[in-house]
Amino acid sequence: MTTDEAGVPRIVGTPLKVVGIALDRLAHAWTADEICRQHPGLTLPQVQAALGCYFENQAECDRQIEESLKVADEIFARHSNPQ
């Protein structure tokens, strides 16, 4: 894992965020093997490390997820109600 300039944990050598992998697990109940099938560029150790990072830092990762959802909701509301 690496952390980008915004402090967001990412999988080294990919543009993928740890929270993205965690959301695959949480939203779809995908196993690590299924996540690898859905993201062909990832190895099983990378997925396992990302999930481990999520669970070790769950409170902070969940905060990032909530913040992202809030921003997405605001953007959706702004574009679905033209003024």
C-alpha cells in the first residue's frame, strides 16, 4: 500500500484506492478471489493487503467513504435540479 498526496491509501502501482476494494467486498460480498477476477490487474496478495489495510483503519476508511457519498449526493442534487 501507498498513500497519495491527499493521504488516501492506494494499491501500489495502480490507481485503485483501498476503500474502492473495501466497497467491492462490502457492497457485493465479493471474496478476494472475485475481486481479483473483477480487477484483472490485481494479484490476490494486493487484494488481501488492501482488505487488511481497510480493516486495520476501518474508522478512517469509513469516514472517507461517507465523505465521498456526501459529495456524490451533492453533485447529483445540483445536476438533477437545474436552476
